[in-house]
Amino acid sequence: MDAYLVAILTTAAVYVILALALNIQFGLTGLMNFGVVGFYGVGAYTSGIMTETLGQPILLGMLAAIVVGGLAGGLVSLLSIRLSGDFLAIVTLGFAETMRLAFNNEDWLTRGPRGFLIMTRPVIDGLGRGATAWFILGVFVLAAIIVFVVLNRLAGSPFGRVLRAIREDDLVPATLGKNVLAYRLQAFVLGSAAMALAGSLYAHYVQTITPDNFTTQVAVLVWMSLIVGGAGNMKGAVVGALVVTAIYEGTRFLAPLMEFLTPTQVSALRFIIIGTLLIVVVRYRPEGLLPERIAPRSRPDPVPAAG
Amino acid sequence: MKPVRIEVDGLTKKLGGVAVVNNVSFQVDAGQIMGLIGPNGAGKTTMFNLISGVLRPDAGKLRVNGRDVTGLPPYKLARHGIVRSFQLSRELDRMSVLDNVLLAAADHPGEHMANALFRPFAVRRAEAKLTEKAREMLALVALTPHEAKPAGTLSGGQKKLLELARALMAGADTILLDEIAAGVAPHLVEEIIEIVQKLNRDLGKTFLIIEHNVGFIRALTSRVVVMAAGELLAEGSFDHVSRNPAVIDSYLGQAA
Ligand SMILES: Nc1ncnc2c1ncn2[C@@H]1O[C@H](COP(=O)(O)OP(=O)(O)O)[C@@H](O)[C@H]1O
Ligand SMILES: [Mg+2]
């Protein structure tokens, strides 16, 4: 039971990072990234290739994942030049599918459907089984905290205010002198890099990655996390990811209780439960569990009049 | 002779196959308050869209301070010192009134990602200073009590005032106001007239103003250009053009 809890929390940390990353893209800037899983997968494979194929230390693997994820984000941005609306949604969807096919078919690099074996783990030597699991959880939570601190600081800054303005009506910041395209690009690259970091962590945790790990299902969970938690609010993204992962992972318990259902049916049932939660939240709290704050964040008091 | 701030030189824009602005030329001198008047559908707002870079002209040239800026995107025109308000106010609904104004600050160090991440104290200091300035702008347009509200909850007239506060906050040397007084309470219209005069007199700001309110135009502008059906109809002082038969016919006749 203890091990099970640690496993759920470890997975949750990965989803927290993904939800935070999507929050800077969609929640703050309004960028429709339907290809979350593509950047996640790119990070996972990049990191695996660095540590296993090239024999580099794990920190370099993570760094490479972040850089390649960011570059992929930049490339996708430039492909959908203005980074706006439906066009971006379609390009990102295409990107994720292309990546999945690449993972599947570029055998020489990814070992294809047989799976890519990753021996390197984010642990120190000499720990027991239980301690290792806790250590990995600690590393993941630390990573999630760093991502949270960075993105939360940006969200609350004047930089974040420009992103929100772009989300609301991009013509306004544009006519006030803000280079909207450059801001969209930065938000998208930043989010993509964080998604790739999540992929890297995941890869070194599960130790075998196959193209099947990178299907739309992941993206759906991340989107649900953000909508349930509260798009535009970094704390909301964290809460949403925790709630959705807890339900999704927690419902694994259903399988032994419902032996009359096939595993596929149980898996569908888990999505039905999360989907129901989504409907309830959207119906009764359309802004999510923790809605975005509208009142100014920093409200320095007026300077008292002299004399 | 005063330097020319904006030079509109044969600008033409077709929308839906119709020349909504057709070969129009005029200029706005630095430090002038100029009116742009004409009946609904004359192409005045489209002219603002051309001058602010929101639309690219099909023909003609736009020069600001003598530099050719034809076809530049809006953010670059803003950096040439031109800022505009919108006829249908475009407040950022889900942001506070204060944030709407703060967004307009030019050169805010905190709008750069690196500063926002690594220089939080410098950013906070700049933000505090600019917040003070933004509050002054809000006080000018009597929106102080509303600063923490989402801008979407303001009334129509208040939204126009917010547009004005934002344009002032941007600190541009040339301000384009598109029917800023429409739907605003009369005592605030008087207030707007005073603000514009003060900015023009004390800070030398240049204004180009679209307005149907004759009193407003007469009180503020030294010169007006009249547009009708996409064409330039007349140009001169308001009293001068208001005696022009073509202007009376197409515009003032209906207003009176
Ligand atoms: N995007 C557009 N597509 C087609 N026609 C337009 C568009 N925008 C404005 N128009 C037309 O151009 C003309 C001028 O509009 P506008 O510049 O808003 O006039 P004004 O501000 O003087 O009232 C109107 O007849 C309007 O219907
Ligand atoms: Mg108009």
C-alpha cells in the first residue's frame, strides 16, 4: 500500500509539471496545444538516448530533453506562423501524431514498438527498494516545485500580464507596442521545454518507454487537469493534476472489484469517472476549482501625499 | 513651420471589394489637435486602422515623423509614438481595471522574461512606480473606485474612459481617439476636453480625434478633415468646413 501511494504521487508529480506547462501556454496565453504528448515523448526519448545510447549522465539527459523540447516548440510555433487559434491546434495535433509514428518506426534510434530500455535512474547508489522509490519521488517533487516557482513567478509578473492580455484580445497589446508574436513564441517554447522535462523524468522512472506511452490519452488527462483545476491559475493547475491523477490512478482498484468487466472496459470506466468529474466542475465551477485571480496581484499602496 | 507628425499620402484600402478609404491624403502637425469627422461609414475608423497598422493599405504611403512606416505591424507603430483607442472599446474583460492600464506602460522592465525571473526586486520597484502613474491616469478619468474590478464589469461609458486612460498611460506623443466621448456622461465629456487640452498644452501631445459631438470637436480641434464615402471631402478649421456646402450636404445637414 505504501509503495502504491509512492507510485501514485510520483506519477502525479509528472502530471503536475505537464499541467503547469500547459497552463503557461493555454491558461495564460490562450495557445491551443493539443500535442502535449508529442513534447512529452520527445523529452522522454531524448533523455533516454542521451543516457543509454550516448552514455551521458542523467542531468545531461534532462537538460538535453529541455533543450530539444524547447526547440521542437519553437519549430512548431514557426510552422503555424501566427501561433493563433485553430491552426495551432491542428499543427500541434499533427506534431504529436508524427512523433508517435517516429518513435514507432525509427527503430535504430528508439527501438520501435519493442520499447526503449532505460537503466539510468535519478537515484544515488546503495539505497534499498523502498528508499529508492521515496528518493525518486523526492527528486520528482523537487522538479515539480522548481517548475512551479519559475512559471508562477512569470505568471504573476508584468510578463505574465502581457500573456493574459494576448489571451483576452491580442489587438490590444499589439497596439500598445507589445510584440505579440515574440511573447507567444516564448510562452510556447517555455511550456514545450517543461513538457519535455516531464517526459524525461517519466522515462527514467518507468525505465521502458514504448510509443504506446505517448498517445492522446496523456494529453486528455493533462487538459482535464487544467480545466478542473483552473486555467490561468498555477496553483489550480497543481490541484487539478493531483485530483485527476488521484482519481485515474486510484481507480485501478476497481479492476479486482469488477471482475465481470474486461480490462479494456475498466480502463474506459476510469475515463468515464474523470469525464463525469469534468462535466460536474464545468457545470458548477466553470472557472475550475481554483479560478484565476483578477484583482491585481501586487498592489503597492498609494504613496502617502507629502506634507 | 511645425514638423509634420503623421503624413497620410494617398492611402487606399479595399474591404469586401469596396474602396472604404480611397486615395486620402492629409497631414497632422506635431502638437496639433486635429479632428476627423464625417458620416457613419465614411471610413474614419478604417483610417485609424491604417494609421495604427491594424490594417495594411492597398496603396499609398504612411509617414510618421518623416519616416516611411507603411505596412509596419501595430506594435512597431506604437513604438513610433502612435497609440489609439477603439471605437468599440476593447477592454480586457478578465483583467482588473488597473492591470488594463498598467499593460499600456512602455518599456516596463518586468515585461522581459529574464527580468521577471531573475530581477524580481527591480521589477517590483518598477511596478510600484508605474502603478502610481496608472492610478493617476485612473484618477483623471474618475475610475479610481473601480481599479480592482474586472474590466468586463464596467459600463459602456466607463469602458471608453478606460480606453482613454490606457492611451494616456502609454505615453505616446500622438494619440488617436475614436469616438471617445460616445456614451460618456456629460460632465465627464467636459473632463475629457480638459484632459486633452492640458496634455496638448503642457506636454505637447498631438491628437487626432474622431467624434460626432460637434461641441467636442469645436472646443478641441484647430483643424478638421472631413471624410465621406471613403474620400477626403474638405479640410480646414471647423468653422470653415462647416460652411462648405458639400459637407453640410453629406454630414452636418443630417446632424443638425
Ligand atoms: N472588415 C470589413 N469588411 C467589409 N467592409 C467593412 C469592414 N470594415 C468596415 N467596412 C465598411 O467600411 C465602411 C467604413 O467603415 P468605418 O471605417 O468603420 O466607418 P466610420 O468609422 O467612418 O463610421 C463602412 O461602410 C463599413 O461597412
Ligand atoms: Mg467609426
